[in-house]
Amino acid sequence: MAEVLAGAAGSAAGAAAVEVYKDGRSLLTSAGSRISYLKDLKKNYKKLMQEARKLWELRDGIETEISRHKISQVTREWIVKVDLIKDEVGELETKYNDEKKNPWRLLRVWPHSNLSKDMADKHGQVQILLEEGKLKRGVLVAELPEPVRKIHAPKIEDNSSLHKVVEDVVSFLDDKQIRIIGIWGRVGTGKTTIMQNLNNHKDIAKMFDIVIWAPASKEWNLKKLQGAIMQRLKLNEESTEENAWRISEELKGKKCLILVDEIFDLIDLHEVMGIQDNLESKVVLASRLRDICKDMEADELINVKPLSDHEAFNMFKEKVGRSIHFPGIKPVAELVVRECGGLPLLIDRVARTFRKKERNVSLWRDALNNLRRWENTHGMDEVLEFLRFCYDNLDSDAKKVCFLYGALYPEEYDIYIDYLLECWRVEGFIPNADESIHDKNAFRDARDKGHAILDDLINVSLLESSEKRKCVKMNKVLRDMALKISSQIGDSKFLAKPCEGLEKPPNREEWKKASRISLMDNELCSLPETVDCCDLLTLLLQRNKNLCVIPKFFFKSMISLRVLDLHGTSIESLPSSLSGLISLKGLYLNSCSNLVELPTQIEELVQLEVLDIRGTKISLVQVRCLIWLKCLRISLSNFGTGSHAQNKLGNVSRFVSLEEFSVVIDSSKQSWDKIVETIAIEVASLEKLTSLQFCFPKVDCLEIFVTKSLAWKKGSCLTFQFAVGDHDSSCCQILKSFDYPSYNHLTLVNSEGVNPVISKVLMETHAFALINHKGASRLLEFGIENMDNMLVCLIERCDEIKTIINGDVITKGVLECLEELRINNVLKLESIWQGPVRPGSLTQLTTLTLTKCPELKKIFSNGMIQQLPELQHLGIEECQQIEEIIMESENIGLESSSLPRLKTLVLLDLPKLRIIWVNDSLKWPSLQSIKISTCDRLKRLPFNTVNATKLKFIEGQQKWWEELVWEDDAVKQRLQPVFHPQLVHALPFSV
């Protein structure tokens, strides 16, 4: 028993020993682990914090890049876990920092090792969340809208007009001041192609974080546009207000470009996307209607016009393929392209049809004939539907008939606006034209209403502005459409064959059917003896230079005729049947240099309102009976010569209904000097006068008119073109290039001193030409306060002028409305501005040209550049003393943003010119084109690798370019592609 007990005791003791050994080993292991944690505390802290920071960045990135409204529930739960562990890591960081602040705590092994262990554990949890987050972010980022979604875009030929529009838009988008750009033009001109190429443009991708393409249509509205943007951003749609807020929030802090194509109606962009709250967002919109772009507050407007003949043919050739080079095909192809009127959309559709004709010339000719008849041509109906929509959408019959009237003129022909509006007026197209108060200013009011109609037609691209400011024109395709429409209207049949080389007139049946006939610019030698034209309203025969005789009874049946234009023909007289035109309101005989007399029964034209006899030999006596005329244009010679002129006095005052009167200078100037004073008094008696073109050989004559004229005393009622002084007809043409319809012109030539009446007239003047004047050394002497309305100023051959403005004697801004300043051949001119430049002065100036000013040394005096925020065109030519365009001594501390709008710079024949600006500090943000010629001492250009970003064209002599000195070869490499060697016989370059 004792042995058993002893054995049991031994076993128990052994077991106990074993347990003690295990506990001890466990204790040692635990202690060792804690010592290990203690040793790794700092390392664990660093590892934890490094991984934690990655996790926080990942979490913030997911929330920033992806709208909260798009985050799934699983991702939300992950974000919550991250937020919780962030708090826990924060607590551990706080404990660690406390330990560091109290070194004696390092002796407390257990608590210290616990902290290290917690950090190691937390590090593991952070790693798990980090890996989960990376997976989620990969999925979520895949769902994000890509920065640019490439779309199919037709290729645009380099240096084409469409390419230029694209580059202009890109340049505008780079301007911080521009947020909305409007592209407008008629259907088929390539607006959508431009927008598509913008979407894919490599520079656009660099400029914006996201580009949104949102094509609209006639059926689109605010909600549909908003929905398209929401879909692009991958947002769920809610209410309109909620959607706008979501879009705004999504785009907050991002540079976003919205491309909205084919807008038909006004859309409130703030209501769509809260654009006013997203200052980094920009919009390019395209519309057929200019006013839509204006209503949507576009900062810049770009009118897309048809392609040039060369561009159109190249596009057609590319679409058609190799068959165009087959013998006999190319001449037909050129005629086909002409029928397309430069419209890319139509060229594309027509080319598809002709591509199928391959090399069969007969098929090409047949298809051309069909195209001319608008038959069986694939794609033509689509284009015509678009064009017809613009016509049908005109809101009045008056606008429709005014548009159709344009088809009487040749395609792409410059139609003089004033003439066109007169025709509209006398044709009866302008509504309520005769309902002016007390019948006063009826003609001017009708002209104003006509301008409104014209503006609407230009707005919808049915007519387009010409390069000549006072003209409009009609595209070929639109003209063809207008002729087709007119042929479908019962009472408006057109016989329109202008510029067709006709030597014989149309047959009698064609005359009989027509209500309007245009045979202008042909080679007609004769007209029918009689025609049956009782319904004829318009007859345009101008510039048939071989037409010498009009048959005696030619006009007999034309009892409804309202407009007759014979100007530029060789007729010597008019037949008696002219007096039977009892409905005639407009008669144009100007430039009929052989025309001597009118029928004696001319007084029977009781409806006649407009008569133009400039450049004829008709005496004013012959028309003195037409006292009901509202518009009369004559030459000096129409007053007669010598004693005959004296006998014609008293005739002008008879025209008591006259509203518009024009007298132009011709060879009869000497006789005019003898009678002008009396004529001026007669003109002054015309109470209804609203427009006057007149020549005053002396300032005294002008003073007589201004003193006595009832029309002048009415203030702004009179529009005028006055030529004052001893001059010839060329001086009257000086300001034509500046001409706008409502400009008041004053040309002062070969005069002396400053007469108070000149200062008085200057107060109402918009365009002023001072030529060969003596007795004035500054423009200031004419009373600078009288020039508040001046928009254009030309100073030429005024040898006593040394400076234009002396700032020392003025106390406020001057010439605040001036847009163009041109100074030519002023031999003693030393500066434009002398003394301080008052704020507000010259702030609207867009064009400055200086030519042949041999003493000019200083262009921009101190403080002047700061007043030129709108200057766009600067030209300096043949000014031998100019050494610096912008003088450093006058412009110390010049801001880098100076001349922010300057687009073109022309420097010609400046032998002493050394520098444009002393260094490359200016940004030149808008500069696009430079021409430099015969400036041999100019060795450096003020450019570097980052300024003048819009510069696309530098023209100069090759030798000059090769001798330029560059601070950095990278600058030369950047500018070399835009340099164009000057041609030996290059045409003059105008600003």
C-alpha cells in the first residue's frame, strides 16, 4: 500500500514537474514574444501608419472620383469599416506618442509589448481592407465615365476652312475669359463635323478632365439634354432640379467641356447643369441660328461658311475615288461640285451617288442633269428637307418673299444692302411701311424694318454677309431652292437668267408667264418690240453693256411693274411707253453714261419713289416735276454746266417729300462751286430729309446748311456723308472701307484752321477723315470733347500734326468709342499720344495702322498700352525712325498680360527696327499672324516655348529668318513650321 502510495506520489510529482516545465516554457515563450513585440514597437508603428495612409487615400479617392449616388451598398459598408479602423488606428497612434513623451514607461514591458502587438494586429486588418478596396476601386473605376469618349469624325483637310474653325475654337477654349462658344451656319456647312473633330482633338483631351458630347435635335428639350449628360456621367436621373444639382456636384472641381450640337431652341444651361456654379466648365454649342447662340450668352460667335471651290472639289475627289481622273470625268465633276454650293453635307451625299457611276462619262452627265433638276440624286432630299425647314420656319410671309427675291441675283453675288432694301420697300414686301406717324420718315422707317428682316434671314443662314460690309449674298444651293419654291407659287413665277452670257432675250411665252424677270449681267443687244407682261412686277436688266436701244412699245403692257433697273447699260434715251408704268416705284438709271433724256410724259409716274440718275447726262430739269420722290440720287453734272447750271436753281427745293438725297462729285466740279451755296440753302429747306450725301467745297457752305437746315436741327434724325473742302471724287471714297449702313461720315480735305461748325458736325460724326489739312498740330484742336461718338479716324497728309492727342491738357478719358485709327503719310508725326493717358481713353480701339510717318519714334507712350485691351490689329509701315515697337523706356514694369487681344502684327520697311519688345516676358495670348518685311536689323523675336500659343503664321524673307538669333533652339523648332517665306511679288498685306 505504502508502495502504491509512494508510486502515486511519484507520478503526481512527475506530472506536476512536467506541468511546471510546460508553464515555464509557455511563460518564457510569452515573455520572449512580448520582448520581441517590445523590440518591434517602432517598426510596427511605422508599418501600420504607412499602410493606413494608403488605405485613407484609397478611401478618399473612391469617394472623390465616384459620386456618392453611384456607390453600392457593399462599398458603403467597406467605407464604414475603414472609418471605424481609422478611429482605432488613431487611438493607437495617440498611445504610441504618449509612450514616446514619457521614456520611463519603456520599463513597463507588458503594457509596451501589448501596444506593439495591437499595432501588428491592426496592421493585418488594415492590409485586408486595403486589398478589398483595391478590388472595389478597380470595379468602380471601370464604371466611371471615361475622360473622352471618341466618336466617328469625318477627316478634315489641314489648312481648310473647317480646320481653321476647329483651331479657332481650341484657341478660344484656352482663353480663361471665354466660357461659351457658339458655332452657327446654315445646314450642311459642316458644323457637326467640326464638333466631332473637337471631341476627338488631342489638345482638348489635355485641357479638360472630361468631354461630354451631347447631340441635340429638333425634338430635344432641356430634360433630354440633361438626361444625355447624366447618362454620360453615369448618374441616375431624378427630377430636373435634382439632376442639375447632381451634375454640378459631379463636375465640381473638374475641367469639363460640353459639346452640344444642333440646338434649335433656347436652353438654359444653368437649369440643365448649374453651369454658373462650375466655373471650370465650358460649352461649345452649334446651331443653324445665330440668335440662339446669342440668347445662350455665347462669348464668341463663329460663322461656318461654305467651302471654297478648291476645298469642295478636293472633298468630292476624295469621296468619289480614282474614277475622277478618268478622261472626260473631271470637267463634269467640277460642274457637279459647283451644284453643291460648297456644302460638305451635300458634297458627301452627292459623291456617294457619283461614286457608283465609276468611269462611265455618259452616266456622269446624266446624273449631273438630274442633279440640276434635283431629281433622283441620293441624299439631295435629305439636304433639301433641312433647307426647306429653315424657309418654312420663317415667321412671316414678308420674310419668305424677301428671301425668294434674292434668287433674282446671281449665286454668290454681292447684293448691295441699301439697294436690296429699297427694292423690298417699293415691291411692297415690308409690312406697314407706309404707316409712319403723319407719313413722316416713311422711307427710313421702311429701311429700318427691312434691316430687321435682313438680319433674321442672315440669322437663319438663308442669306449670308459678304466680305464687303454693305453687301449680302445667296449660296447656290439656296438660290436653286428659292427658284424651285417660286416656281410652285402661282403668282410668283421667276424668269431668272443672270450672268448666263445671253445675247438674245427669252421668248415671248417666257416673258408672259413671269412675274419677276432678271436678265442682268448678260450680253443682250436688243429687246422684243412688244411683250405681254401685264403681271410683271420686277425687271432687272442692269449691266447689259451692249444694250443701246429700248423699243418704243416695250413697256406698254407692263402696267404692274414696280422696279425697273437699267443701270450700266448703253441706252441713249427711254421710249414714251415708259410713262405708262403707272405702278413704277423704283427706277435705276445710274451709270447710263450715254443717257441724255427722259420722255416728256415722265410726270405720269405718280407712284415713283426712288430715282437714281448718277452718271447720266439727264438734266435735273427733266425730273423736277417728280415732286413726290422720296429718294433721289444725282451727280453734280445733272445740275448742268456754266450758265445752264444757273438756270437749274430752285429745282431741289421742289422735292418736298424727299427723305434721302445724294449728290456725288464728278467732272462738273467747277460749275458746282458757283451754285453750291444756293443749292445748300435749297437742301436745307427739305423738312423730311433723313439721309444726305453732299459736297461742300468750302466750310462756309457747310455752315450755311447747318444753320438753316430743319432736318439738322432735329438732331440725330439725319444720317450724313459730308465731304468738305477742295477735293475730287476719290476723297469721297476714302471712308468706304469703314462703311456701315448708319455711319455718319465727315471728310475734311485741303482746309485750314478749325472752324466751329466742323466741331459741331464732329459731335454727330462716326467716321472722320482729315486729309491734307493745315493750321492744326493736334487732333485735339478740333475739340476732343466733340469726338465722343467717333468710331473711325483717318489722318492723311497733314504735315503740321506732331502728335494726335496731348494728354497734358485733358482731364478725362477721350476717344472712348474709337475702334479704328489709321495714320498715313503724316511727315512730322512724332507720337500718337503725348503726356499722361487718362483712364478710359482708347479702350475700344481694335485697329491701329501707321504708314509713311518718317519722324515717328514712339508708338506706345507711357501708360498707353494699359488702355488697349481690345487692340487686335497693329500695322507699322515705312516709318524710318522706329527702333522699338514697344519702347522699354516708356513701358517699364509692363505686365505680361498686356495686349491680350492682339491677333495680327504687320511690320513693313522699318530699317531701324531692332526689337518688338525687349524680352519674351509678354504672353501674346491671342497673336495668330505676323508679317515682317525689310526689317533687317530685327534679329530677335519676343517668343519662347510657352508664349504666343495661338501663333499659326509668320511671313518674312527667308534670309531674314535664317539670320535670326534664338535664345533656345527649341523656340526655333517650335516656330519653324509656321514660318512662310515671303513671295517675291507678294500682294500687300492689310491689317
